[in-house]
Amino acid sequence: METLDPDLLRTFIAFVDSGSLAQAALSVGRSPSAVTAQMQRLEEIVGEALLAPQGRGRGLTPAGEDLIGHARRILAAHREAWLALKGARAAGRVAIGTTQDFADSGLPDLLRAFAVSHPRVRIELRVGRSAELAQAMQSGGLDLAIVMRQVATPDEVGVLREPMIWLCSQKGLASRQEELPLALLDPYCGFREAALAALDTAGRRYRIAAGSASLAGLRTAVNAGVALTLRTARFAHSGIVEAPRELGLPQVPIAEFAVRLRARADGPAADLAALLSGNLALPGLLG
């Protein structure tokens, strides 16, 4: 009897959570053709078709629907076993930095799993913007960090790719204007640069209607309908949704985030970095 390869299951879950093979490829860091080959291999092992044509894309067959629950439980068991073996006798401290997006979405559950398996390790958490977190990494103030990626760095142990999307209040903009009102973080911000570059390339008129040094301020401005912004789907909750297509907003690039680990970091920090690299992908992107 052939066993279910965790790598194949991880890719299968990435497809289910993102809704497309192309997005799954971004999530697991493989080419679309490689992801397709993995799905074909998984179907060979299972002995039934897992994916079927659905509209312009693909959906799950009944066998695929049955497998997804098993796949999540298998990977969860793998993760728990790995953490338990790694953390049983570990002690010390881990200083981790993250942007607010991940502090709100994805990181809490993983920190809980780490705390259960590493009960003697003290976690020191710092939430901030990517530039300040990167500086803290350089100065030795953090053991690991989740930051927006501008260029590749030697201390990267994982890269996460998520689509940027235009977001606005669920109630819509408070007023319609010829110039597109934007809510943006103060410089330097990768999302700010991407938004302005996309609008300039498209020849779309805009104005910065709200600026903020923090994501909390940005969320308030967007929720109020003062302006729309550019982030990832992690920002889309508590009254913030993807902007309607009738606004005719330009296409924007994929956002890249790096999990960075300090050179010669202690074992617990390396364990946490590996956990984040393998499990931080966002379940259920907007589409």
C-alpha cells in the first residue's frame, strides 16, 4: 500500500484553500506545472480523480472532498509530532518580530502550538513595520522576524507569496470623486509603492486621502469609507472587503514576505522559524 506523501497533501490543501492551481503554486513555491504533476501523482496514489473542471477552473470531486479532511489531520499530526520531539527539553527565550497582518492572521495559532510543545521557552513578541523589524534583526534584537521582502537576504528560511488586493469598507466609499481616494501607510511601505506605481502606470488619477504610521490607523480610515487601500487578504476582516470590480482598479503584483532567522540562533528559534515557514500560508484567499 502506498502512503500519502505529506508534500503532496500540503500542495493539495494549498489548492483547496486558494481555489486555483496557480495560487497553490505561489503558496508552496513551485511552478504551476510541478503542482499539476503533484496533483496527478496524488490521484494515482488515491486511485480516484480528486479534481474536476468547474467553470474556468477546477473544483473537488467527491473523493477530493473526502480527502481534504484527512489531509488536514495528517499534516496536523505530523506538525504536532515534530514539535513534541523538538521541544520536549528545550528552554530559553525566542524574540520574534512580525507585522500586524500576521499578528492578526495566522501567527496566533502557530504560537499556541509552539507554546504547547515548548512549555519552557519564553516568547518575546514585537509587532511593528517591516523596516523597523529588519533593523532590529540586523542589530541582534530579534531572533526571527516575518517581514515584507524587498530583496533576498542570506538569513531567509522561508518565503511566503500572497496576492495584493484592493480593499475598501463593506459599506463602500463615503463619497464618489474623480480622483481615487487612497489610504496608505507613511513611507517607506512596499504596499504604498506598489499602489502608486500601478495607478501611475494605468494613468489613473488619485489622491492620498488618509495617511497613517500604523495599520490600526489605516484600518480606521478604510472602515470609515474615507478611502481604499492595497494590502493582502489578511487585512480583509472586520468590515473591510475586496473593492468592487466596477471601480476599474489596475492589477497589482504578488506580495512576498520572508521568515528571517538570526545566524547562529538557538534551537527553539530555529524550530519556530521552521514551523512558521511551513504553516503560515493564509487559508482561503479572496478570489
